[in-house]
Amino acid sequence: MLVHQSNRLEILFAHLLAVLEQPPADPLRPECIVVPNQGMAQWLACQTALATGIAANLDFPLPGRFVWELLQRLSGRPAEEDLFARPVLCWRLVSLLPEHLDHPLFAELAAYLADDTDGRKLLQLAERISEVFDQYLVFRPDLLRHWQRQGSDEHWQALLWRRLAAAGLPLRALLGERSRQLLDRADHHIDLPERVLLFGLNALPRVYLGIFDQLSRRTAVHLFHLRPCRHYWPDLRSARQLAAARRSSGAMPDDDLYDSGSPLLLSLGRAGRDFLRQLVELGPEDVDGYMEGTRPDLLTTLQNDILDLYDRSRPGEERFVLRPDDCSVQLHTCCSPLREVQVLHDRLLDLFQALPGLTPGDILVAAPDIRLYAGAIAGVFGPAAPDQRIPWSLADQSPRERQPLVRCCLDLLALLTGRCTGPEVLALCEHDALLARFDLDPAMLPRLHEWVREAGVRWGLDADHRRELGVPATGTHSWRFGLDRLLLGHLMGAGDEPWQGLLPCAAAGSGETAPLGGFVALLDTIHRWHTLFRDSRSPADWHGLLLRLFDAFFLPDRHDQGLATLRETVTAFERDCRLAGCTGPLSPEAVRQHLEGALSQPDGGQPFLSGRVTFANMVPMRSVPFRVLWLLGMNDTAFPRAQRPASFDLMAQAPRPGDRDRRGDDRYLFLEALLSARDVFAVSWVGRSL
């Protein structure tokens, strides 16, 4: 394995281009560039196009996908569905767990699920267990092999794993020694890539790293490693670590050896330190390409100090003198998230004047959770005056946040399984997609609110609906009650005398027959579908029913993208359940919970680089260089982000070097962000009260 190392991603890209310029034996075969995420893939594609005029025939698999496909080729198995992929594994657990709840080892789980009347807690538990088992497959394959060989059931997870693996071990369980054996024994004519390029991977599971090292003996493997420091620093210790060691074991020899180097690197770099140590253990060949900054500002000085392990706090070292006009590192404490975004907008306007050639595409604004700032960003950057308007885009959004029709559908599913209150139905009518299906004009919304208020609608579709919810079966102030009053008043006009026990409500005028008819049709459709959502059904039945639901409430020719997302999600749900053998009935509440979770995850549907100011989540190993990099919402309670492992997570109980650590990853992410800024690095947080 050949490791290209640099503190600048631009230099690593130049090394990558030099490798790509060497013509492959098969020019029609795509170049395989393994990347940590799609943001890095997009940056590489853009940079390749800018440098060569074209970016074509490039394949950017993630490490997991590459290893999965490699194991398929090595094992000689045909392409198969991964029964241990997390979505499929989750539904397998939904089927298996109820069968084991009477076993003594499962007493704790049985107590947790004792009051689970609708299956939602079972689904939540299955999701957590599938997440833990997925981590075991990557970080603890030895534990799974031990469980597979061991006949006794020392833990409920061991029993459950053997049941899952009874139909055959997954290919991913071949990781480790068996995967290396497959590489050693594989036919030399096996179809391996001519070269494998690993770009921007600053962390890899130890077993993956071993596979790539073994693969390098059969084909060319290049690892392009973004390294903050040119020296070997994993054995160095920070002042805090050294003081703790002295307290626990007395004085340590060679203090100067341990306590030397940049405090920022030693404090924030644990994740990179562990990966570097694993990499050095393999003994690969190195190609270095480090570069020091030349500007005399604070940002460049910090980056150079990290590069050279220079600690200016040590006695006798040269102090840095900050110039009054040096704005390369900025810290802003604000009184609210809105004020943070306002400060950001104003400072960006100043930077466009101060930095020659700065464009919106040169700016990244990242936050621990950008969703918390989406409203403030739209409110500040959206309605700005023409001379102060800055082009911007919001990345890392989920379909629910990005597509109004998806939000409308999830609100509709919540309505069909809930109390159907007046405000809930009126909120549903705020969605243009729903109004269009029933020929309602958005301008009629104030009138709809008035009709509902005048008719006295509160909650419940009718008396039967209220009976289902365990309350007295009275229809007063239900939707049936209110609609009957509106229709009666529309036909008979206002009156003080009730007709057959019902007092007319003439809120809808004589010229509003069509809107009233559309509103009544909407409520009748909701009532009909509420009846269909009463019972549990099999995944296959839910699949067909949900597809018909979409057609009943939305016009397919007007909202194709949102409908396509919904149909794909529902089809994936049915496919995963079918592969998992989960054919039992699922409650409407459990199905809705699953769809909400699936549609609330960022899916990469928006480009990370759009030529505008990019607002995005802070994502590890997406250390793309920007001239201006602003970290938003860096409150002490928000970053580093908290890690709450499941109580049954054996990895958390006995961690090993190289394990995923959310807080450690976030600290290294902050270091990467500092090194990725070229002109300005800014941090803001809420540190004052209003």
C-alpha cells in the first residue's frame, strides 16, 4: 500500500491526478475511488473536471460497499441481498424477538415490551439492536465468531445472533482472518480493480484497513491521507494527560518527550492519532507532500504550529502578536440563534469587500444540527435587500424537510391514526398539494378557519371515532356534527330553531358551494381512510394500501418528485420486510413510525457544493477546503455531540482502539475544520441571554 500524506487536501488531489494520468490497461473500466461520503465524491468530481476538462468513468463507493462487493467476488457467491443490512436486520428482529421473550435471558426485554400494545416499542428496540449488531459486524467480528462457535448461551445477544445466522453467515461476517484467507487463496484471474484509490479516509475500522493492506499485495492500493502534522505524534501527551498520569503513578521520566507539541493537536486529535498508529503498524510506503502557510495571520500560524508540533505556551518560545486588522480567526458570542445568523450575514458582507475574489461558493457554514437554524437562515438570507442578498443553499436535509408533499403525507398519516382535532385538519389544509387534489384555492384558507370555528368543530370524526378512543360516544362538536351544520345552513340559511336536533350554521355563503363541496369531500375521504387505518396488516398489504392512499390525496402530475420519494420509501419498506421474512401484522402506528424515521434521515438529495454559500451539518471526513469556514451553533451542550450507547452495547462496555467515539470524532472534526479554512475560520454560539 502506498500512502500519500499531506496537510492540504489540494496537494493530495494533485497526487491523485498524477496517479489517474497513468493510463490503465482497460480504459473502459471505471476508476475506483473509495471516499468517506458523497460530499467528498462531489468535490473530487468537480476538481477533476476543473483540472482536466472532464470527470467521467469515475466510481465513488463508500468503504462498506467496496468491501461488500469485494467479498462477493472473492467468495464466488453470486450477487445476493444482504440479509444483515440494517433495514433488513431490523425487520428480522421484529419477527424473532417475540419468539424469545419467554426465555429467562430475555426477561429484561420482556419487561420493557410488556405494555407495548401497538408494536412501536418492539420496532424501536429492533432498530437499536440492529444498530449494535451492525457495529459488531465491522468492529467485533471476533465476538460474533465466538458466539457462533460457543454452544452455551451466556448472553441473550449470543442466542439471538445464532438465530439470525442460522440461515447462513453474512459475507460481512467473513471480515478479519477469513477475508484475508480468501484474498490469499483467490484465483489470480479473479476480477479485481487494476488500482484502488482511497481518498480522504481519516478513519477506518481496523478490519477494513487490514483488508486493504492485504488487497495491496494483489493490486495497487493508494491511500491519500489528510494528516494534520508532519511528525509522528500518537505517543505524545497533553499537559492534562501528563498531570493525570503523575497523580495516578507518580513522576514520569522523560517529561519533555511526552509533553511536547501543539496543545490543539494533542487535545483534539485522538481519533486521528488512533488511525495513524494503526496505519504505521502496517508499515506502508509513504509519499509526503506537506506545505506551510506563508501569511503572517493567526489562522496560518495555528495551522503551521499544528503541522510542526510547535507549542508557543512553553517557556522561552516566541509569542504570536495579533495585528489589529487580523480577522482570520473570529469568535462570536450571541444572545440567540437568530442573532447568530444575523451576525453571520453581516460579517459575510464585510468579507466580500475585504477578501479579493471571494465568491459565495467559497464559503461553508456548518453546524452540529443545521435543522435548528433552518428557519433563521431562511428568515435572514431569504428576504434580504437586493444589494445585500447572498446566494445560499441548505444541504443535508431529509425528504421531510426538503419536500412539502412528504411533510403533508406524514401529517396525514398522523391524522389518520390520531384524534383528528380541528387545528390538525386545518394545518393539513396548509399544504397546497392536498388543496389541489380537492379543488380548493389556498386563498380560501381564512374562510375554512372561519367555517370550522362557526360550526363548533373540536375533535373526532364522529361518535364511533370517539368510542374507539375510549371516550363516550357522542357526536357533538365532532367533524360530522360540524359539517352537517355547515351543509344545513348552506341550504336553509341561518335560523334560530334546530332542524331534527341540529342548528344550521350559515357560515358558507351562497357563492361558496364549490369550496364547501371540496372541503366536505376532503373530510369524507379522511373518514374513509381512517376506517381503513384501524386494523393491523401485513407489510405487503400496507404497501398496496399506502400506494392507493397517495393516489387518493395527491395529484400525480403536479408533485412527481415528492410522490416518487414516497413510493420508493414504501416499496423499500415492503422489500426489506419480504427479505427479512417479516410477514406478520403490523399496526398503523408502527408503520407510521417507520416511515417517519425513514423520511427524516438526510439522503444526499441536495448537492453539497452548489456555487452558493453552503449551509450543512458538521460531518466527519468531509474536510473540503473553503476560503471561509464558519461553525454555527457551537454551544457547549451541542458540541461535541453526546453519545448515548444502548445499555446492552458490549462495545461501549469494553472499548478498543479504533472504535467509533462520537465525542472524539467531533473533536477531530473541529480540528479538520480549522485546517480546512484558507482565509477565515469563525465560530459562533449562544453565550448571552436576551
